[in-house]
Amino acid sequence: MAVDPVCGMDVDEKTAQWKSEYKGKTYYFCAPGCKASFEKDPEKYLHGGDHHEHHGHH
């Protein structure tokens, strides 16, 4: 099983209707909306949301 990087659901690679390739790796989605969100901002989902976006160097 693959995991939808947007919503976290399990997606079966063999039956997945929506998939997207990014940096040589294929990601699978449970719905077209998840695929669209991922393609709009893939880094956001691959890095676990907001946790790594705030670089607090003062």
C-alpha cells in the first residue's frame, strides 16, 4: 500500500486512479483533489506540513 501524502489515507498502488510523479518517485492519491493539492505545493506535503517551514534563526 502507498500512503496519500495529502490526507494520509492508504491507497492501493494497483488500483489507484490518481498518481503523480515528483523527483523520480511516484505518489498515489485517493481523490483528484488530493492530487491537485499535492501538485500545487508538493514540498508542503512531503515535509509534514508546517513543521519545517519556520526557520527561526535570529
